[in-house]
Amino acid sequence: MIIIDEVILSDDIRDCYFHCQLEKCKGACCVQGDQGAPLEKEELPVLEQIYDIVKPYLPEKSIQTIAEKGLYEYHEKEGDYTTSVNGKNEECVFAIQDTHGVWKCGIEKAYYEGKISFQKPVSCHLYPIRITHAGGKDLLNYDRWEVCNPACEYGNEKKTPLYKFVQTALVRKYGQDWFNKLLNECEK
């Protein structure tokens, strides 16, 4: 385990290689699973503020789901929020499909087109790292599943450590100084 300030990271984040292969997985992380993307509480009002700008990017099915269920859901058992999904084991309401059948984020598309300053939920940006909270600390773990096997193979081929693959997201979440500490620790 690696401890940087109030953040505890599994050794896998340092030791495993990873580099997304969207053309192979087709953005399955936006579609598969029984819940949407985990959300930080401070992201909830942001989603509400940007929705009217992001809405034109979304498919009609998602717009209808949002009208019925809202932008996000609260899960009482876990005590957390996630983006809404279009149905059990269906895509996140912010997921859009490109002309090659790859699922991507409508929020991120609006961000890259300069319409908004919020890139996407930090949990999506950090994926395949997932954050849990315990005792006032963030616990970061590598979320492994077979759909990411091509990303693991390509990461091994390119020798891209997981923490470097998600560097931009880690800096976004914890800051450059924190990431520099992680970098020093990982490269000892």
C-alpha cells in the first residue's frame, strides 16, 4: 500500500500497466454495470448547472430517463450518488455513441468543444481507479474486469504504469504537489 497525505493507494496502481483501447472495448465502462458513475457531492450541482448545455449532445432515450429519474440517483445502502442509467445494465444517461459504435461521454464532448469547463465526473476520469472513503481517508483501488484486458495488454506493451495513465485525473483530484509525491514514491 502507498500512503500520500490522506490518500491510501493499492500497490496495483503503481505496479500494473494500463492504457485504454477504446476501439476494442467500445467504451464498455459507460454501459455495463448495475449503476452509473460514482459522483462526488460537489459534482451534483455542477451537473445541474451544465445540463442544458450538455442536453443537445444526448440521445432522446437519455433525455427521457433524466426527465423521469433525474441526472443522478442516491443509493441509500451505499450512501452515495451515481449518474442515472437508462435501465438495468444499460448505459449512463451521459453516454453517447460515435459513428464507430464507441461509447463516450456527452459531458466530455461539450467540454472539448469549449462549451463547459467541467470535463466529466472525476470517477470517470480516474477509471479504472475507484475511490472509496473510510475514516476520513480516500482509498484508491484498481477496478479490474475482463472488458479492460486489451488495455492491460497494451499498457504492458507500452510499459505505461496505471498511475501515469491516469496522471491528469489524479492531478485534477489531488493537485500537482500531491502527484509529485506519488511519483517520487512510485519511482523509488
